[in-house]
Amino acid sequence: MYQKYKNVETVKPSGLELKDRLVGIQRVTKVTKGGRAFGFSAIVVVGDENGVVGHGLGKSKEVATAIAKAIEDAKKNLIRIPLNKATLPHEQKGKFGGARVYIQPASHGTGVIAGGAVRAVLEAVGVQDVLSKSQGSSNPHNVVKATFDALLQLRDAKTVASQRGVSLEKVFKG
């Protein structure tokens, strides 16, 4: 699922205390000759609030079953995000479809300045101080995936130093 990203660390759900957040539920209607058939799709974000997060989609005829399926799907797609204390290591832009997301680290005490789907993802990751802006499409599915795109591009200082083949001090001092 995350093949196009470098340095993606996938995580097994065993041993983690994961909390799930429901991002959105859509009622889907299929018109047949016998009438309308209703179904539901749910998008869920799960995370341990310590750098591990995943998202999933579930579809079913009932809401509860759709949510349960989405949670199971999210647990299969867990990844580790590098954090710098309670914020992000650097600013980043992400995009998916028509959705654009910009996330930026903030000083201690700022809180999570984000709306809707972006807030659910950032809180599940465990970020406590961040500024964000969602532009373009407000479709929750695309906004969640755009937020994941931004988070997957984040790199901490140790990773940057090892990729460049220089010491940690040289990364900061140039």
C-alpha cells in the first residue's frame, strides 16, 4: 500500500493499545428494479497516540458492521511516523486526488489546529502541537489519504543524516 514511499516502517498491531476514531460514514444507495438497496461505508483511523497510525475503509449493509470492518482494515495498515516530542519534525505538504493538506510543526501549547479528517489522523498519531490547512476537496476519504501522504514524507534528523552519510551535527550546522 505504501510502496512509493521510502523508509516506511510498518507495524504489527499485536501488543499495541490502539484507539480508533471514526472519520466518516456514508450511506450508499443502489437502485434496483425491486427498489432501493441501502449500504454504508465507513472510514476509520486507528493509532496508539505515540507515532503509530493506520486508516481503513469498511463497507456493509449495517453501520456497526461497516465500522468493525474499517477498524480491522486499519489495523492491517499500521505505520510508524517520526515525531519530535509532541510535534512534527518539519513542515510538509501532501496530496491525494483533489485534496491538498499542509501540516506544520508548532510550539509547545499550541494544540492541534486542524479540522475534520486531518484532526482525526493527527490526534491518532499523537501530535499535540501542529498547524494545518486543508485545501481543495473536502472529501474525507481523500483528505485522510492526503494527510497520510504528508506524514509518510516526514523524516527525522537521524534518517536525514544516515541518507546523506554525514553526522547528526552536520545536518543542523551545515
